[in-house]
Amino acid sequence: MQTPVKTDWITIAPGFAGYLALPPAGHGPGLVLWQEIFGVNAHIRAVAEQYALDGFVVLAPDTFWRQSPRVELGYEGADREQAFGLMKGYAGAEAQADIAASVATLRGRPEVAGAKVGSFGYCMGGRLAYLAAATAGIDAAVAYYGGGIQGQLDRVASISCPVQFHYAEQDDNIPLDAVERVRAAMAGKAAEVHVYPGAHHGFNCWARGSYHPASAALAHGRSLSFLAQHLMR
């Protein structure tokens, strides 16, 4: 049986593309999906299609388009080293420009047609989803193990939309004290912070050794409930 999700690569700006996944209905609220440092690879495309099946119009921007367009990397060895090099070369001003262009492009799609728009992402993409909440006027954001958010808490004052955070209890990159700093900074905001016992960084990705199915399923359910509440009403 052919999947009811239609996908294509679309232009966000000259040279800048994104992977678009349309829901079976052909329209719905928008979600900008921010990749990990490994590109819009098979995992990110599958996540885009997963959320499209849930009713969202999903756009996954090709974040490293300036350095290595349409790069797809694995999680170990030379691919991992290349991914970290690409992340280090991705400047803050470039990220802000990409966030603004991606949100504007998705809002302008006829399939979204005035519906609400949210943002979510994983690792580096979790940080970009958080920054989108602070800068792009979106309606909700979901950040999975967003690396570096704890170092950009000065942005909290600019956030007016609901934000949901997902963290692994045993994340070598994001210690629990960093999670608690995020929780404290977001106090008084429409925010949720979830920590998954026994999980490690990257727990949502079924292609990684750190995949933790129970945590991934629970986080997906929480994300869907959150996004349905804030984007589908």
C-alpha cells in the first residue's frame, strides 16, 4: 500500500531547500523540523513523515546548505567527525536567518493557509526550535535534548509561546544540573520539562545505539498531545 504522505524537496531561499511532508488531508498546521548535526538523513525524513501522518505539514530545512548541501551522515566514525565540523561552522547569524526564512516559507504554503505553526527538533535542532520560540513568532515549540539551550537562557524573556522540553537522564552532553537551569529559567512560562530515566542522548533515534524505545514512545505521545493542544485548536 502506498503511503498517504506526499513528500518533496522545496526551495526556502536561493540555494536553501527543505524536505516537505504533507499529511493525508493535504493541509494542516505547520511544523518546522530541525535536524540533528547529521543532516536531513533517513531518520529526520522518517520523523517528518511520522508527524505528517499525525496531521501536520512538516518542513525539515537543510540546515548545512551553505557548507554541504543535502548532506546525510551516519552517527559514528568519520561521519560523526564531519557532522561536528559542520556544526562548529554554523554561525549564530546564519541560524537566525534560516529560522526566519523557514518559518516564513511554511506559513506561506497554501497547505498551511493561515493555520498555526510550531517548531521542533533534536539536539542542535532542539536548540534551533528553542530559538524559533524566542525569535520567530511561532505558536509552540518542542525541543528534544537541545544542546546548548542552558547557555542561551537570556532568550527566555522573549518567549511567549508554550514550549516542551525532553531530556535524557543519562545525557553525557547535557547534565541534569543544566536541565534544572532550564526548568528554573522557564518557571512562570507555559513550559513543560520531561526527563526520561535510563535514557541517553539521542534516545529518540532508532538508528543510534542510544535508542530507547520506551522513552521515545512516551516522548512522542507527549509531543503529539502538546502540539495538538497548541496548534490544532
